[in-house]
Amino acid sequence: MTRNPAHQTVLDIVHGTCVALGTHAALLRGESGSGKSDLAFRFLALPDGDEGAPRLVADDQVCLTETCDGLNAFPPASLAGLIEVRGLGIQPALSISAARLVLVCSLVALADVPRMPPDPWDCTVLGGISLPVLKLAPFEASAPLKLRMAIVAATAHLRAAEQ
């Protein structure tokens, strides 16, 4: 269960976009113009599934706070529920107030995505917590589905590790 982030100390604010599938989230990282918001926007169009509903956590800036079971991600109050849609400006989006961060996606060119991810996946540390990293090409037509599958896989791996 996610806690109310307003009552916790912010560990860090990172540049990126964060999306959730149910209560589990992925942080999308990349250079300005790399497709973070575009991928998030297309991810939000996916149908709800057994894992939960695709929702926006935060666009452009993501606040991180430590919980007893990992990191929670949530938006700064001024950006809550908003996403930048190139050509249309800042728009409201289906959102969730906070979610447990289970994955970091580095957005890269298609040529930089390995055919098979390393086993085990590469990791990065945010707020003192190690998180798996996956490389994605954000403008591929299948990128939102791959993102959904990656969140499901990272969540399953996390649950197995916690048992």
C-alpha cells in the first residue's frame, strides 16, 4: 500500500517521467526530447489489466521518498496530474498520487537496445535503493507494451526476492 507522500521527507527530486501499472512504477530517464512524455502518454492509452491500470505518477520532475519496502515516487504538487503533450502543451492525465518504484528505464536509440537484456538486469541506485534498469527505444510502436511487460517482470522479481 502506498503511503501519503505529503507526510514523508523527500529524498530526491529527479528529472524524468514516472508511470505506474497499478501501484508499481517505472521511472523513464533520458535527455530532453528523448521521448519520456511521449512514451508515457502512449502507455496511458493501454487498457487496464490484471496488474492494474496504467497511470501517470509524474512528468518532468519526480519526487522520491523512502518507505519500509523501497522507494515511492510522486509528483511535485504543482505538476500533479499533468503531462506535456508536444504540440498541445500541458494537459491533464489519468494519474495516481504515488507508487512504489520498481524499475528504471533508460530511453535510448533503437541501435543501443540489446537484443536480450543482461542476466541479471543492470542496476542503478536511487535514494540508496538498488533498482533494475532496462534500455528502451521510446518511439518504437511496441514501446508502451514493452514498458508494461517490464513493470510486470520487475514486480514479479521484487516479490520473489521479498519472500
